[in-house]
Amino acid sequence: MSWPSPAATGCVIVWTYKVKAEYQALFEKTYSSTGEWALFFRKSAAYLGTELYQDAHDPQRYITSDYWTSEADYDAFCHQYEAEYKAIDQKCDAWTVEETLIGRFNRP
């Protein structure tokens, strides 16, 4: 895995998910650094990469970290591609029991 350059990372968007057991493989494929979400985000030069982690004690719990050059760039992307974002998100909703935005974190 190639980690985003610390100098280039301005913002990280962190989500946590509780995934239904029967959808774990599909979830991992879709939310990985090479999955559908990452391919979608790559439409923007401001997108720097995604990391997916599985909880060591609860295998149905995951977090994603999406790296962007800035929060404003992320917001602009989400606005520009709102319909496509919603379509992918809606498709993936059936796979999870819980989805929570942990936060948007900016480099100090």
C-alpha cells in the first residue's frame, strides 16, 4: 500500500462501519484503496488515497480514512458529483448495520 505523503495530506475523512457478515467480502472490495469508492474519488486531483482497516477484536467493524488535499476540495468534489456519490452510497447501505462519520481532521 502506498501511504499519502504527509506533506500533501491536508484533510482526512474518517468513517466507521458495522458490516453485515454476508457482505464483508463485497464491502472490503468496494471500500479498499482500489475499490469503487477510490476509483470514484480519483476523478479529483485533490484525492490522495484511501485506507481501510478491520477491527482486530470485532471483524465486522471497519474504518476508512480518505485523504484529500483540503476539506474544501473534498466538499467541492462531493457537490460536483453529488448524484453519483448518493447512488454509490445508497447501493452500499444494504451492506451495513451502522455507518458513522467519525470526523474530518485537518493537518494543524
